[in-house]
Amino acid sequence: MINLAIKDISHSLGKFIVTSIGVGMLLGIVLIMLGVYRGMIVDAKALLGSVNADLWVVQEDTMGPFAESSRLFEDVKYQIRNVEGVSEAAAMTFQTIQIPTSLKQERVTAIGYEIGKIGKPQNIISGRELVREHYEIVVDTKLGFKLDDKIPLGRNIYTVVGITKGAVSSSGEALVYISLKDAQQLQFLASNDTIRSDRARGIKDATSTTVNTIVAKVSSGYSPKDIAENIKKWKHKNVYTNDEQVEILTKNVIEKSSKQIGLFTIILIIVSSVIISLIIYTMTIGKIKEIAILKLIGMPNMEIVKMIVEQSLVLGFLAFIAGNIFANAIQGKFPKNIQLLPEDSMGLSLVVVLVSVIGSLFGIYKALKANPAQAIGE
Amino acid sequence: MGSLAIKVENLKKEYITKDNTLQVIKGIDFELEKGEIAMLLGPSGSGKTTLLLMLGCILEPTSGRITLDGEIVYEDRWILKDTRKLRREKLGFIFQAHNLIPFLNVQDNVTLLPQLNGIAEVEYKKKAKEILTYLGIEDKTNYMIGSLSGGQSQRVAIARSLANDPRIILADEPTAALDKERAISVMELLRKLAKEQEVAMIVVTHDDRLLPYFDSVLKIDDGYLTKTKASETKLH
């Protein structure tokens, strides 16, 4: 049996393709939205992955450096190192700073870590990690620096010694790594004027031996959860395992963003459905006389329904292909990490099938209501 | 009875509106033999199209009986449930504006019904070729409808109406959009088909010059129908 849907599409192929591309761009944006969400999750996990700690010890009653402000004395690390089952513990700081790049001030997350301990930069694509206690910096390739470039930070000039790839914070900002001592100075050391002013007001010198978290590795055979409970009980600190920290980042920190993106995605899918429905409806109305003729000469309703649904599915399929091409083409233009995953694409394809079938319902209703007498002019 | 293609008995059609009842067809009777070609005449609004629609099982009459090709299809209600199947298998339609499907080529337009009727591809293609050759448009087989002239399109419409070997053809002003020469050519063709293939035809036309191509005249006026032999009929 002749395929009426394909014949009709072939007859107005250009128009059909342009329409499909239009809908496809909308679907492409749906994919990008999903990609933004996936990118946030990947970014959140990337930071935790690069630190690669089993335990995160933070200020009591706080959720850690990524969710809330957390301050600890650096020497807590010695207490943690002495806990049974802990093989290694180191202090770290996390702070948001502005770095002057060639084009503008770039917002970055600076990680201060103890050289040779946990938290060193991963994925170094050129140069090396830090070896000196002062004025060396490892930056992400996203910032556009080259090795040996000089970057003024606070009162000092830092030299780029290493470049990483894909090192980003949960909010998508590039990571830079400096030594713990430099980071403490940068975060906690006030300017001379401020120190003088504070002294005049009776405020003691601020300490620069504060850190944001102590990260620890657990010896094999020990449960991070049990050790965390032990530290919480005796050291009056909050302790999170790496899994809990992942959950805090993905659920608590980016939950609102993901809900926002989810809502946008749902709205876009609804808009796509309405547009597909309107297109199919308009296409059906455009050939209502032909449908009346087909009914008049005896074509069963099922064949007419098949034609409309098939056209809708072809439109959805072409739009889906166009959407994927569009999303992949513009993915790199976004400042934040966009992760286009095959499973999201597959999920969207199922939604497109559903939307195409639902979208054809109005057209089908109109076609089934078409009076064959219209073909003879009544 | 065996030679009758159409038998209409006391057929009525009323349109009931909020305020009144409009009787368009007030009880008509006529018969048409197989191979008979009848001209359907009547002033505008006299019910010609209504009659065609009822005979084509598209519009339900109010009462009466319609027998098509020996089968009672309507007797105060539809006796035949699948009227579309009847149209597909036994009826052919030709319209004033050829009403072909623009997104199908000539062959697809012609073979659409045989395909729906489950005829094998080899057979329906062979049949389409025969019909198109018979109508002198075999060279247009793969043309799209939009590229044909009015006369060629009307021939394709005739080819489509013949492709399912119909027993009855209902034509609504098939020559109205054609010039005199082409109109005569189409009427010659329809008459030839009616005679050679024993197809009964009812053709609505207002063109008096075409009278010689008909066997009979069905004149409908004020809801009533009279049937006369074409040879004995004088039109103004």
C-alpha cells in the first residue's frame, strides 16, 4: 500500500524540512537544558573527585565548605591524623577570588592545599603541580594562561607552573590551586591599614592559621562512616564521607538550580508539543479537501489516521535529529559545562514520539470530522 | 432486475431546522440499466447534488429505498453498514474540479483504490497502464498532478474512477471546467466506457450541447424527478 504520509512530505519537502529544523532547534534547547543540569552534576563531582578524600571534617553544625562557611584551626589536622583508621589528613581552603586574565577579571575558585598531601590538582596537561610553598599557581586551561605567566593575587605575584583541564567548581568556575600558606594569607590576612585600624579598635590580630576543611584518607579495612561517627563524637566537628559530600553538593547546593532547569525543560517540552500539534493541525487543515476526497472514494479512517500520525512522527524524528545536531553544534559556545548524554537524548526521543502522537490528535479529530460531501462542493 | 444498476424507490430527503422542515427530495423513483448513461438536470438548489450524495452513500436519506448493483443499501436506514467499502469497490466519482490528490503522481492517484482493495501490485499497475493508455495519457504516468493541463487532469480523474472496476459512476459536472472540444471529448469517452464496460453513469451537467451523448435525462425540479429518453427530450 502506498505511503500517503511520505508522498505528502515529499511533495512539500522543503517546507517540511524547514519546519522540522525549527522544531528541532527547540528540542535542541531542551537537550542543552538537560546538558546544563548534567554539567552541574559533573562539575560538582569533578571537584570532589579531584580532592579524592574519604572524609571531610568541617566546623561543627555546618555542612562543609561547599554549602556553608566553615572555619577550623589548621592544627585540627593533627588530631584527625591520630584517629584510628585515618591514614592521612590535610588542611584545605576554598575561596572565590577574581583573577585578572588578558580580557577581564575572571571569577575562580582558589583551592589551597598542603603540597604533597591530599587535594593536589588532577589532570595536569602541561607543567607540574606545586612544589614551592609560595607564589606558585596551577590554573585551568579555561582561563587562557600559559606556563610562566605572572598573575597578581593579593599582595603578591604568582607564577603559573601547571595547567589543568576540566578543573571546575560546582558552579562551573575554573579552579586554581595555590599552596595552603598562600591561600590562608589570601583569605585571612588583612592589609596593614586594616590591621592598624583593628588594633586601634582593640581587635586582636586575625589569625591566618584557619582553614575551611580537613580532608582525610581512611586506611583499608576501616569504614569511613564509622570513623566519621567517631570524630563527630569526640572532636566536636561535623564529618562527612565523600558520598555524603557528593549528596550535599548535588542535592542541597544545586537542587534549586536543577529544579529551575527541570521546570524550564518541562515548559520547553510543552511548548514543543503545542508547536508540533499546531503544525500537524495546520498541515491537516491544509489538505482537508484531499482528506474529504479520500473519504469520498472510500478510504478507511484508519488509513487517514495512519497518514497523520506518520507525518507527525516523521516531523518529530527529523526535529529530533536536527535538535541533536543543533545542541552538539552550540554546546561548546556556552561558558559553563554542558554534558550531552546519550541517555538524555534517548529519553527525549521517547518524549518526542509521545508528543508527536499526542500532537497529531487535534489533526486526526479534524480529519475524522471532515465531511466527504465537501469534495463535491456541499 | 439483473440488468439494473440503480433502483431508487420513493426516496425522500428532509432537512429539519429549528424553525421548519425543508423537503429537498419529495419522493422520487427511477431506475438505471447497466451501461446506461443519464444526464441529471435541474435548476440550482433543486437537489441534484443531494441526490448524488445519497446515491453515493455519503448523505443519509430520510426515507425510501436505494438498490445499487442488485444490493439494497438503504431502506429507511442504512442496510449496508460499511458504505465506504461499497464506494471503494463499486462506485466511481468524477468531479467538476478533478479533485485529484496533488501530492500523488498520476499512477498513484489511479491505483489508490485498487491498492486499498488489496489488489496485487502487478495487477493494479497493469490495469492502470491499460486505463491510461485507453484515455491517451499513458505518457503522463509519473507526472505530478500540478504539471497537467485541465483536460489531462480530468482524464486522470476518469482513470481513477475506473480503476476499481466500478458498476456505477456518479459525475458532478465533469465537463464544466473544460472548453467545448475537451468537454465533447470527455463525454465521448464516458459514453464509450459506459457501453464497453456496462457501467451505469449519472452525470450532472448544464451543457445542452452534450445531450446527444446521453441515453436518458433525469430532470429534477422542486424535489420531484422525471426520467425521459434523451432522444425524446428537448432542452430549451
